[in-house]
Amino acid sequence: MKTIEEYMNDPDIQTMPEYLREIHAARHLIQDETVGMSAEEEAKYHRKKTDELFARLGLPQPQYVDFSGQGRLDLTRLPY
């Protein structure tokens, strides 16, 4: 698996402005890591990465919405 630095050095990305290089390199990295995953697997992947980022930044873990109940939110379970 390539690192973000390897994607940043890709000849196609090298010609872009710096702020676009970072965005495209990250996008390519995520695409390569999630290729062949089902929608459920990809959702788990993104949740895991988000949880890791929040933990690394010392932020409280995000609360996720579960739409498995036919898209209806259970407002009685909200923390406020």
C-alpha cells in the first residue's frame, strides 16, 4: 500500500497547486484502501478512521445516526 507521500510525488499530482495535491493524494489513498469493499465494509472503514482521528485529537467520540429503522430517527434517544 502506498503512503500519502508517495501519492503526493505522483507525476500527475505534482503539476497541481499544493492545496489540490493534498486533496487528490488523500482521495487516491482512500480509493485504494477501499477498493472492492461492500457499502457496509466501507462505512465501517470510514467510522474506524473517524474514531481514530477523534481519539488522536483528544475529542469526544462522534455519535452516529442509525437509519436502519427505515430512515426514522428515534428522538427519544438524543442526549439533550
